[in-house]
Amino acid sequence: MISFNGRNFEKEMILQSIRWYLAYSLSYRDIEEIMKERGFDVDQSSIQRWVVPYAPQLEAIFHQKKKRPVRGYLKPGAM
């Protein structure tokens, strides 16, 4: 599991910022503005410091939990 010890912000806020950065074509500045609209005062350099170490760790966890596709298929009317 990923440790967020020593960070000044909540785990959920960090994860949401990383998710927005990875899932959408947003810059660190865009995410900073979105967070300010939601009442969080965070700097774009803080977001960058979260993305760099945590993104590869989150990707590794995702690939561990990702289900493999089922081989084969069912023929129509085979049931």
C-alpha cells in the first residue's frame, strides 16, 4: 500500500489530483485552479511532487488488480 506519511494534505485530495492529471489532459496549473475552486489551497509544484513518485506506484497497483480478459466466447444459442 502507498504511504502518505509526512504529507501536509489528505490522502483523498492527493489521489484525486493525481487521477485528474493522469486521466485528463490537464496541466498542474489547471488542477491547482480546480482545487482552489473546491476550497483547497495547493500549489502546482506540490501537485507535481505528488505525481512523480505516486503515479508509477498507482499504476503498478492497478495492473496487479486488473482482471485478465476471458479467453474464448460463447456461441449464440449454445446455452
